[in-house]
Amino acid sequence: MGLHKILKIIVGVLGVVALIIAGVVASLDSEGLQETLKAANGDVTAIDVPSSISYLMMIAYVVLALILVLVIIFVIKGLASGNAKNTLIGVGAFLAVIAVSYLLANGVETPMKDGEVLSANGSRWVGAGINAFYILASIAIGLMLFSGAKKLVK
């Protein structure tokens, strides 16, 4: 096993761990956490929960922006040096799936838990995302089954 493969595995594991930690930090309720700390300590003078979370989120946003810039640079570099026709066919097929998903979705104004209302267009985009997931997942499962059956026949 080469060093490149080992590093890819380590980066993948660290990415999953970082994603889990980012999800936990993003879902923290700072007021509820402050109340828990007040109940345990009597006061919250030792830690400023909202500012510490905002600093972590700021770091996460900077890292995300750097990653997106690097990905865009390398994708454009790969397009310039590779076969752009196949890439454009793939992008077109993905956009076609999104368009079909949007056309199949219906939107209804929906009240949310926080008292705001999700617009009909927003609801339609949520439905389109769910439809696109189902379409792409069924295509992926179908291709895996087809590939497995083709290997069994050989």
C-alpha cells in the first residue's frame, strides 16, 4: 500500500471526524448550554459560549472558502487539460436531473416551527432536492446491479 493511499485514508477519516464535530458545534444551543453551565457552576464567567462558537464557525468558513477555491482551480485546470466533452455531458445530465426533479416537485406554503413560513418556491426546491436524490440514488443502485450482473455473466 503506497503512501498516497494511506494519506487518502487518513484525510478521509479526519474529514468525517471534522464533519461530525462541525455538525455538533453548529447544532449547539448557546442559551441552553449557558443554562446547563449556570446550573453546574452557578455562573458562566469562565467561558463565553457564544463567542467561542462563533470563532470556531469563522475558522470553519475560512477553511471551507479555501477548499472551494482550490477545488475550483483544480477543476478548471483538469478541464483545460482533459476531455471537456465528457465533462460537459456529465454536467448536462446532472442539470437535466435537477430540471426534471424541479418539474416533478410541488410547492406549498408551509409554516415552520420557529413561526416563519416557507414559501411555495422554497418548498418546491426542497421537494426537487429530495426528488433529485431519489433519482440519482436509483441510477447509482441500478448501475451497481447492472455491473454486478455483467461480471457474473462473464
